[in-house]
Amino acid sequence: MNGKPAPGKLFYTIGEVARMFNVNTSLIRFWEKEFDIIKPKKNKKGNRLFTQKDVDNFHIIFNLVKERGYTLSGAKAELRQNKDTIDQNIEIINTLTKLKTFLVEIKNQL
């Protein structure tokens, strides 16, 4: 994952989400169908609009499937059994990422 969501943005297009994770939009659509925790809104044209919560859930799925090697069924089971722990870990990671960004900015000002 080399992209970051823009702070304060309400919705992300499928292309923006795909770039955040460096994957094809087809994988985003596939995971949307496979994982019921992904619930994008759709505009009048039918374009998907993902919320920050959807992006956070993609982080969880990406971590389980791409980084930790879970199968889709294994990732679904992990989400069912340990959703609260996974959510807490994602919050910790997000906080640490923000802290790192802040510290790098301070370092660059020195």
C-alpha cells in the first residue's frame, strides 16, 4: 500500500481506492462482492463511492489476504471471529502512521 487517503475526504472513487492499495479496480469490485463489510454508496451513474470506513475495511482485507496470506474463506472467518481485535489493530496502525508522518515533518523542519 503506497497511497494514502486524503484527510477529511468523504468519498473515494474505485480508482482512488485501487491506487491506495496498488491493485486493479477489478480486485476492488471482487472484494466488494466477497466481503459484506464493504458497502459503497452509488451515485446516479452507478459509480461506487467508498467511505473512509470502506477504505479501513479494505486495509483489513488487504492485510489478511495480501500481506498475511489468508485465503478468502480464511479472511472471512478471521473477520467474523476477531473483528474487534482487527479494528483495534487498524486504529493503532493508523495512529502510528500519523505519528510517523508528524515526526518526519518535524525532522524536516530542523
